Amino acid sequence: TAPLLEVNGLAKHYPVRKGLILAKQVGTVRAVDGVSFTLNRGETLALVGESGCGKSTTARLVLRLIEPSAGTLRFGGDDITGIGGSALRAMRRRMQIVFQDPYASLNPRLTVADTIAEPMQVHGIGDAVSRRTRVEELLSLVGLRPFHAQRYPHEFSGGQRQRIGIARALSVQPELVVCDEPVSALDVSIQAQVVNLLKDLQRRFGLAYLFIAHDLAVVKHVADRVAVMYLGQIVETAPKRDLFAAPRHPYTRALLAAIPHPDPARRGQVKPLGGDLPSPLNPPAGCRFHTRCPFAQERCRQEVPTLRRLAPGHEAACHFAETLPAAGLDFAGGLS
Ligand code: SF4
Ligand code: MG
């Protein structure tokens, strides 16, 4: 059967203009620049990269909240790239989002019941009475109590608010849930609870997750596959186990090195990634990572590396992926 989601050559470019009258285009921000991946039903694909790498823009493109400059999107086998009107509304019910910030994403003037019921109302699902019943079911599914329905978001902790956001996303029985850094704003002690809840709900309802994260620590516990993004492009994709055991792209290695080692005695042995993320406005020529890569050669400054298959399901975009020294690979990356 076809993947639930197929993303092909997706791009989002913003022209940058100078001058108010007769503005001249002076450049192009390549926020997302040729991203392809698939996501199967019931699967979690993590999209990982530093802030500004284009992962949230990719999520918004997938949800059709913004229009792509290029590329195609297929959902459930159907091309949804250019659909609008009722077809787009019907499709929107099938993909929902859980936002990063549970403090900013819930309307403070709506009760929890109304917050959770709103998507059902928007999509014309059920009547007021059946929606009320459904809200109670959803509260219990996410570990909240029926009396919470009449309270307001400010009465809840961050973790509880994220549970409300998850209940809201699930209210319309989506097939895909985009989780945009759903635990980044939460205390570490709460993160695991929310991750476990997401995994439990995935098993129960066969949900597919596109899970956005800025580091690999959380991904380790939630992903089936991982796609690493750098400056608008995917630089490595692999099953989670392979990515952690045998990362091929130097950027992936750097992200793995940034995970604190569980053994404090071995922390601080790995150098963090030097330099700043270059601007997506006129990104570096050749390999976009060459300005920060410890292995960069002359070829890297000239020639763009494309994603190459290195093992089943494992691809990396580095000219030297096969031959890079294994030295420096002793990260905290091992799966616990
Ligand atoms: Fe580094 Fe060159 Fe590989 Fe790019 S192609 S990641 S610069 S070694
Ligand atoms: Mg973001």
C-alpha cells in the first residue's frame, strides 16, 4: 500500500526585496529547498535540525498552511498539492497539529471543553451533546478528569496543557499528527510522560507522527525513522537504530555529540559544533555544511552532494560518507 504521506521535492522560497517603490529582488531565502520523504501509517518520522533549518516550514507546507514554491504532496495516495475548498477542508480533518508552546497555543478565553470540541465543530462532526460526550472520552484518553472540562487553560500546568492540545488534535480522529516540538517547552521530568502518552495513543489509533525536534535526545525515545535537516535540506535519513549506531553525515554526528552522555565522567569530551548556522539567504555553495564541517575538502566547496543510499533505508548527502574516519564517533548516541 502507498505511504500515508509522500513529500517530493518540496520547496519554499521567499524573495527578498530592497526599496519600497520599484522594489528590486536582491536575493532568495531558501527556507525549504527540495525536501523529499515518506511517512507510513502508524509510523513516527522525526524531522530534526537546529532552529531555522526549515523543519517547521516543512510541517506547515505538509499541512497546507502555506503554499510551496515547488514540489508535490500526496496524502493517502492522492495529490493534495493544489487542492482547495471542500477537498482541502476534508483533508485538513485527517491531519492535525500539536504545537510547541502549550501556553501560547490554547485560547485563554475558551474552556477546556470548548477547546477540545472546536475542531469537531469546525468540521461539522456531531451535535453539541455528542461532542460533550466525546470531550469526556478524550479527557480520559489523555489522562485528565471529567471536571477539568469546565476549567480554563491558565488553571493547568504545561504538561496538562499539552495533554489538552493532544486531546484537541485527536478529537477529529486524524491519521497524521504533526508534533511540532511538543515537549521542548516542558520540564524534563514532564517530557517523558507526554512522550509516553503520544506513543500510547499512536498504538491505540494507528496514528502517524511527523515529529519535529531540534535535538536528537527526545527523538531517541519516540522515532521509528529520523530525517536530519540542515539549511532547508535533508542531509541524512535512516531508521533510528542505524542513525544512532552508524551516523554517516558529519552534521548528524555533531547533533549526536551534543546529547549529554549519561555518564557524567564522560561528558564534555566532545567538541560542540563550531560556527553559526549560515543564513538561508544565499546559502553556501557546494555542500551547505562546508563552513562548519571538520572534514571539508576543496570538492565540498564546489560540488553539491546529493542523498545517496548507503544501506537499506539509510541515505546521506556527503561526498565522503563511506570513507570518513570513525574517530570521534564515541557519542552518547548509543541506544539505552
Ligand atoms: Fe563535510 Fe564535505 Fe561531507 Fe559536506 S560533503 S558534510 S563538507 S565532508
Ligand atoms: Mg520551530
